[in-house]
Amino acid sequence: MTDTTPPATPGEAPDLLSSSDTGGNDIDNITTIDTPAFQGSGVEPNALVRLLATPVKGGSGPAVVGKDTVTSEGDYEVVSAALRDGTYGFAVRLEDLAGNVSQPSPTLAVTTPRRSGSACWPAAARTGWTSPSTTRSAPSCPCTADRQPASTSPRETS
Ligand SMILES: [Ca+2]
Ligand SMILES: [Ca+2]
């Protein structure tokens, strides 16, 4: 007998491990880890689980970013490959031993901010770097060395 029945669609989105949910709050799904780990339970035992990531904006997807094997109890844990900074919708998809693939689970949105950049822009803003000239706009990434605002006070243009 050939197994032609795909695993049941996972009913819940993968859960970001609290150990992967860094950044001061371990339940907000905003992390400084660019290889976050996810877990889930109650899915088909011994199936292959694939982690899918879809960029929320500016990209195509979903892409398979990790895979692992579901335990005999129906639990899984899967780690994402390194991702560019951004917000992604993560979902899992199961494949049974015969190669039948389930529909993707619901998605969980996780944001991976730039490690230095997330603290960078507010720090630059606190310097009071406010030019009277409206044509002079702040650089989009003040962390970039060659664009670092001068430590001197802003010049008056009058
Ligand atoms: Ca099956
Ligand atoms: Ca967090």
C-alpha cells in the first residue's frame, strides 16, 4: 500500500522559542538572533518539518529556511538559517515518509532588527542633530562610518 495521504495541516503557527526571542522581551517575537529557533507540537509524528519564511515586504517567498524531524511524540524544533534583517512570516510544512506534503501552517511574524542599527538611530536622534535647513535630511543609516554626523553642534545657516 502506498501512502498517499498528506499529514494534517499543522493547526498552529510555529512558536518562537523564548531562548530565541532576545532583546529584553522574550515573548514579543522581536529578536536580535538572526537564526531563530521554533517549536511546535501535535503534528504528525516522525514527519519531516520544513520551516518556511516569507518576507513581509520587499521580497519573494516563501523560502525553506530550515528543516528537522518531528519526534515520535509529534513535537518538533527547527532552526532557521541566517536571515537578513527584517520581518518574516514563519510557517511550517510537513512531509511524511512517503513524500506527501501538508498545507503550510498559520504564520508567525518575527522581526530580526539589525543588532547595531536598532540602537543606532535613536542614539543619533538624541544628539539633537536638527538642522534648521529642511533640505538637509538625516542619513538613513547614521551608523555608517562615513556618514556619522559630526560631533560638533549643528551650524546655523543664517
Ligand atoms: Ca501520510
Ligand atoms: Ca524579544
